Amino acid sequence: MRCIVTGGAGFLGSHLAESLIVHGNEVVVIDDLFRGRWKNLEMLKGSPGYWKMKGDACSIEVLKEAAEKLGGVDVIYHLAAINGTKWFHEKANMVIDVNIRSTITAIQLANDEACRLVFTSSPEAFGDNQEMPLANGMSSVFSSPHLHQRHSYGASKYLGEILVQHAHRTKDLDTRIIRPFNVYGPRSPGNDYGQVVNIFLENIIAERQITVHDEGKQTRSFTWIDDAIEGIMLAGTLDRGVDGSLLSGGAWNIGMPKETSILELAKLIYEICEKEEKIIFGKGHPGDSNRRIPDISNTETQLGWYPMTELQQGLEKTLRSFQMV
């Protein structure tokens, strides 16, 4: 298949591009390198059927150039977005602008090329919904913007889903929506604008203290990168569900259906790293969710996907990747 991956030099995107090439697909990666890094794609250098382009995924000219390189497009994997909790508060305008405009552009190219579009949404699209597990058909609940800017990201993903569903209904586009839940593994950023697993790992390895927000009772569903990529690829490559169902217009949660508290995560990483605990408790980000766990029932029945990697096993693999650098 001929594939475009927007945001392809980032954490998820680089792993997806690598897997697509390994499975015999042609891939053009587009990234403006705001958060992505070409070094994440070093393993693909010289691979047949692989191209990289530095460019803005909000630009239809950039996406059209990528399509020309491929001689047409079969699937657009749209991952480009501004992620990272600190950005949601510090640059809410940029988060909303990039996330919405890049999605509109991806839809435009999918319409022009009559190709499949896989939109990477997020569990943040459910907002503050306290009902668990999170599932299709549930309402999105967003707190007042007077309180904080957290939902600049989640609301942009919610609107992205609206745009994608609207394109499916009015343009008959073959669209699919995926929501990865706290994916972790090698190449995930571990700085202040990164993800919690690698933030903890980097600091613990360096024997610096880590900060657990509030009392660390908030829970997340942590999903190993290879498991997540398998689910994302299935959403893009299957013509019909493994149960025979139509997939166009569908949405699937890609996540481990088990909850782990942030304090439990911190203690487990200390144990794996064989380091003395140096945990301090600090104030969390405004609007942080108390719980987050996915309902993956339709992901299992339609995509035939279930995450196989337990948290400890995935953390040990991530630690080894740090030690190899």
C-alpha cells in the first residue's frame, strides 16, 4: 500500500513508518520537526519505498507533493498534532490551530485522492467524563475554559472526530478513527513536555528525584508501543473487520484495559531500575483526569486486536533501550 504518515518523525509516527516499511508498504513521512526528530527514522535510511519530507501537515501543497512521490495514495495515517500536557496550557492557541487545520488538510487530500484516512484521536476527546471504561457513544464533557486550558488538546481531538465523521457521511470517505491510550516505549520524549513513563525513567536513571502529582492516585492505561502500532496498522490495512463488519466510519480505542496509578507506575520503575526511591509530591496540571481506561470490545471483535504486553515487561524493554543509547 502507498501510505502517507503525517507527524511521522515523532514517537508514534516513527514506529508506525518503520512497521509499514517492514511489511512491504511504500511510505512518505511528513514532519515539521517541532517535536519529531529525523534520528527517530535512522533505521529506515536507504530503505526502498521510503521518503521523508520536512513540511507543515497543515499545507495541502505539502501533502500533494507527498502523494506525487508515491504516484497516488492508498492510506493517510494522520498523526500530526501538538501533544504534551504543558503545551496544552502554555500554547493553547497553537494546539488548537495545528490540530484542527492539519486534520482539515488531511481530509481534503483523502477526498482528492479517494483514499482511506486513519485519524489519530485521543482519549482526551472524552474530556472530563467520569464514566469508565471510555467507549464509543459516550458523551464528551469539558470543564469551563475559565478554569484552565487543558482541553485545548482534547476539544481539538473531539472536533477532529466530528470533522472526520462529517467527511465520512457527506463525502462517503473511508475514514477510521483510533484513540491510543498512554502509549510508551523507546523514542517517547522524556523532557518536561514529554510523556510520564519516559519522564520518570530519565530522571530515575540519572538518580534525580521525580515529582508525582498530587497523591499519585490518578490512573492511566499504559500501552506498549509495538502493541499500539499493530492496532493502528490494522485500522488502516483491513478492508473489512475480522468479523466481516464494515470498518469505514468506525472508531476504536487502542489501549491496555487495565488501570495503573501514577504512584504505582513510579514505584514499579524504581524497582525495575533497582534505584532508591526519591519521590516528592507536587501540584498537578489543572484539569488532569482522575481515571482513564478504555473499552476495547469493538477493537477485539472488529480488528482482532488485544494488547499482549504487560506493563512490567514493556517497562523493562523501554529501560533496555535507554541503556543501549
